[in-house]
Amino acid sequence: MLPNTGKLAGCTVFITGASRGIGKAIALKAAKDGANIVIAAKTTQAHPKLAGTIYSAAEEIKAAGGKALPCVVDVRDEQQISSAVEKAVEKFGGIDILVNNASAISLTNTLETPTKKVDLMMNVNTRGTYLTSKACIPYLKKSKIAHILNLSPPLNLNPLWFKQHCAYTIAKYGMSMCVLGMAEEFKGEIAVNALWPKTAIYTAAMDMLGGSGIESQCRKVDIIADAAYCIFKKPKSFTGNFIIDENILKEEGIKNFDVYAFTPGHPLIPDFFLDEQPVIVTKKPATHGALPELKEEEAQPPPKPRSGAVEGTFRIVKDSLSDDVVKATQAIYQFELSGEDGGTWFLDLKSKGGNVGYGEPSDQADVVMSMSTDDFVKMFSGKLKPTIAFMSGRLKIKGNMALAIKLEKLMNQMNARL
């Protein structure tokens, strides 16, 4: 863990989405130096599954040694942003650091993303970041510290990161483009940077997304808080950077990253937008500006089926089938499994009564899912959420994403039996 130095004593840090998770962790790290924290977030009453409000965060910040100003802010509302900035300046005399942490996510493809969700992501991620920055900049320009930090990824134009969740990627990259533009616009006056984790970070929201046990594949929020603290210590000339948490901490001399893991030594889920997924990117002989061509590894001939966990899982799935399940789903799923008991398997939820089996389905599959046999068994037994497997590159999906989501719901119903 990175020790505090007192560098931020008396500084005012304005953080969106600071009532829980990463935002609150950054707030508490700064509070240990004696910083003033403006908690700009929506939550005033505790969510049944997501602990934390702006008021409970304020109490924790005070206990850590900082001062706190909880402000009700939905970053989609320009007036609420302006009001919180005015209150911050009135109470603390200015703003030294802005952290744009508030974000919305929907991992759905183009046809399956409702306009309401598109608007939410664009308005919270891109527009909210832009407007909050705009409101704080006049005060940041007067500060000796003067940092804007956006929790957003490097601008990776590999099409892999657009094909399954185009709207989310556009909205998240909008935050990163604010870094690109504002760093240049305010060079010498304000440092503007982006910070992104190398691995999945465990928060209450991740717990809801990934299910129980997901924390063993994640790092703690402390790694982002420490990385942010490193950035805040840098001069204004340190600007326009897209920083990965682990990299900047290595530069600070941190060598033991097990301290940030919930389960030291356990494999970690890589985060979005970093090319560490099991897809091979090969470049054709260069023509200037050409995009890399994405190629998947050629499928190996499937091994002969043998009794084991996969066959046992399909047996239980078959016993769970009914006309009602078929009527509610109306889809054919094909599974390309690697590893022991692997090969091609299918789940037919279109034919009367449904069917499962080894080999390709008699009719064309609506969804093709590729993964390891271990992950397949974990998914159907509830130990691995398909969303997390997809996020981490352990699950590849081709075909109708809406029908893939239907299968996830069906898995949830079967978990008790598997």
C-alpha cells in the first residue's frame, strides 16, 4: 500500500459518485491527508443492495481525518452541478482537484440497448464529465494543485471493444476524449489525466453483477485510490496521460500487488479496453492508417465426448426442460467448449419439449458461445456470471445477444439443481 505524505492537507477535492466504491476510496485516501472532500452523488437513502449514502460517506471521511461536504448531485443536471460547486467554493474557498468518477454501464449491443439506456450512458459518462469539468475549471485555474482526473480508459480503437457494447464504449470514450482535449486546452494551468484499472475492481456493484465469490477474481478499491493519490502528487505539467493503476504504482516503487488482491495468487479478471483478451490481433502488411484485422484462433477438431462434469451438467439441464421453458425462450444455443469433455454441444429450446446433446444442432444456432469446459460448468452452477465471463474475455458470444441474456435468466433458475 502507498503511504500518505500529507501532500493534500487543506486541498479541496470534488468527487462525483463518491458515496461508495472507487469514488469513496479516493475520497478516504485524500481525507487521511486532511483534505476537504466534496461528495457529489445522488444517493441520499441507502439502497437495499448497495450500501452507502452521501451522508454515511461524509462520516467516514471525517473519521479518516478530512472535512466533508455532502451534495446531492445527479451529473445529468447542470443546475445541481453548479450548486454543488458554489457550495464547495463558499465552504472551502476553492477547488483544487476534480475526480470525474460517476458512470453508467449497459453491456448490450446496438439493437438491444433501449434509447433510455443510451441517453443515460451518454448523459452521465460523457456529458456529466464535460459539464462538471466546465463548472470546476474557473476555480481549478486558481489552484496550485489543479488536477482533473477522469476514471476512463485509454482510447483503444480495436473494434473488439465496440462490437458487443457500442453505446457504452462511445460514452466511456467520451470521458477519455475530454482528457485529450482539455489537457491540451488548459496545458500549463490544469493537469488533466485518465486513470483505469488493469483488473476488475471489487465493489458492491460488482458483487451484484458477478455474484458471490467474484471478489476472489478482483482487486480492492485501494489500488485505484493509491494510483489516484500518485497522480495528485504530480505537477501540472503531468497532463494528457492515460494511466493504468498498476503501471504508475510500479513507478512509485510498489512491487507487491498481492496486498491489493482479495485472494492473493488467484487469477484476476482483466478490465475492459485493454488488449489482454484471448483474441489474436494480426496486422496485414502495412498500408498507412489501416486498422488491424481481428482473427480468432482456428477451431480445433472437437474431441470425442466422454462422461464428466459437462455431460453431467447437460443431463441436469435436460431434466429441467419443459414446454413452458421452450415457449418462453425460443432459441437454439451452440456451445464450443475447450478442455476436457469439450467439443461442440447444443441446447435446443425451440423444438417441442427441448433437447440437449453433443454435436451441432439440427437447425442453425441463434447463439454460439465459446468458452472452457470449466467455465461452462461454473456458469450453469451459478459460480460464474455470464456477464463477468463475457467482460473478462472468457466467454465469446456470436449471434443474438438478447437470446444470450435469456439463457442467463434460465441459468439462474437452474442453479439450485446444479
